[in-house]
Amino acid sequence: QVHLVESGGGLVQPGGSLRLSCAASGSFFRINDMGWYRQAPGKERELVATITTGGRTNYADSAKGRFTISRDNAKNTVSVQMNSLKPEDTAVYYCRAALNTYSSGNYVYWGQGTQVTVSS
């Protein structure tokens, strides 16, 4: 019914950049907040960045100044540009979307995740 497709993950050297994108498709009335979370082995899933429909952003302290989140409401996509990547950024990155379907209220959907590895 609703699925999120992520792209852009991969292997980069420290100091490099990646751009992750996520597209929502299926049957829904509207998308509310969208964002990115990440989870490293043995650690809890944590916030990277979120953005509201109106463009208000929120970043984890570790992401501020390096990552930039954006969205295209017409295309139902959200992206995060990640610059100056560090080894500690290595994790599986998950797209998150809170949306309203035609049969339910606000509901959270997650993507399958895309691996980001920062290594020399």
C-alpha cells in the first residue's frame, strides 16, 4: 500500500560526501514529517535529521553543519546531503515518513535501510 524506497548509500572515504534519497509511493492522503535515522551494530536507532511539510528542520548534534535535509512535496521525496563524513557515521540509514492514508490517521512507515560505510 505504502512503501519507501531509499537510494544513495555506499562506501566513501573520510571527508567524502553522499546524498541519500527516499521516495514514497502507494496510496496515501498526505505525508507529514519525513526524516532519516541511522543504526550502527550494537547501538540504538538514532535521529539524523527530520523535516516538516512546511520545511522546518531538526538535526542531531552530530549532523549539524555537515548534513542538509530537504524535501520535494510534489514528488514525495526527502533527501539528505551528507558532507565531511566520518567513520562514526557508518550505519544503516533508514528513511522515515509519517503520513495519513485514506483509511487511517497519522502512521509511521520505514524504508528497508541503506548501508553507509565511511572507511579509509
